Amino acid sequence: MNKRFASRLPMMAVAAVALLGGSTWAVRSLLASDHQDTPLVENSPRFDVNDVYAFPSPTDPSKTVLVLGTSSPLTPAQTPSFTFGSKYQELYQIKIDNTGDAREDLVMQFTFTGPVGKQKVTMRGPARPNEVGTVNTLLGGKQIKGYTNTVVTSDGIKLFAGPRDDPFFIDLETFFRILPDRKPENGPLSQITQGPLTFRPAGGANGAVDFVRGLNDMAIVVELPTSMLANAQTNGRFGVWGTTSRAQ
């Protein structure tokens, strides 16, 4: 019996370049979000896709690190009680285009089970998706499983899922003065009005302020051989984007 999942919240996509060296769930992926920039995400912060990163492994040049940052920035006090979504409600995905057509050729899927402090993560892929586009079913085949907040290693792949300091830098107060229509619906930042159409310079008493410094997001981090992602026919170039989905 198929269990269908419908999109409710957006997705953020980031292009990346790397150098060469089933289940019967159905899900509908999301459309575009970046650090709580829509009312829907503000009301459901767990589904926010903050940023997607891809970079060469700092310890092994033959490997690539992929990061899917999720959940609106969390204060340290919020972090211990925050979790990823449950297996029967949410699906997290990292999608790879290695042919240059802006459609996923490979996908990694992540689901979570268990309560706060004892969550487990299951990773499927990277493998060809059962479907391409906005509706996906869970991959079959081998799975990597372990607890969150722990580095899980299997066949040359390392997986970590848990809170990490948000690496993004943004002077959010100035951003909302430039684009006040993007400000949140509630809280102090919701009171910001139109201001100078320029960002503050770095440094100094009146310089730019990193609004997310000291705040956390819920990160999914994978280190794996680049050969599992890259395509020699496109000179090893590939694109990366991330999605979150939830039950209808």
C-alpha cells in the first residue's frame, strides 16, 4: 500500500562543483526556502532548508563532503529538545545532477526514528531515484543506520546528523531593511521598516553583525568518495540541492 506525502514547505538549491581525483512511501518535495524566509517555514521551522554545501574533504582529497542544513536557527537553549522529523512524517533528501540537465541522477535519502536524545538516522543511497521530479518513493537496497550526534561509518561513507553551529553569515537586520517584505511575521525583526539600500561594512562599532553567530541548525553531513557522485562525461562537475517533505 502506498503512503503518499504532499509538499507543504519550500526547498533551497545550490549548485556545486567537485573535482574527480523498496519501500512504498511516496513523497512530494518542496519548493524554496532559506533561513525562515516564508510564513509557512516560520510556522514549521523543522522543515526549513537553510543551506546546502558541497566541498572537497579536508582529510581525503578523493572524497567530497555534502551538508544539508535544516531548521530555522536555534538558540543553545532550544537545541537539546529539538529533533529531526519522524520516519512516518518527514523525508530529507540530497539530490545530485551529474549530467548537466538540472534533474537528479542520484539521490540520498534520510529518515529518522525515535524520541529526543535517542533518535536514529537511516541513510539510503546514493543511488538512482525511483522517480525524477517532485514525487519520490524511498529507495531500496543497502541502508546506513546509526544514532544522531554520532559519526556513523560504513564502506567509506561517513554520516553525521545533529546540531551544529550555523556557518552562514548574514547581517539580517540590514537585509530586512533592504527587503522588508521578507521579514518574519512575529518577533523584534518583524518591526523593521525600509532603510538604506546597502549593507553595513565589516568591522567597527557600526559594522555588519552576524545574526546567526552562536545559533545552531540541524545538519545532515555526508562524506563519501567523489567517484560515487561524479560523471567523467561531464568532467566531474555536478549540481547539488536539498529537499524536505512531509505527510499530507
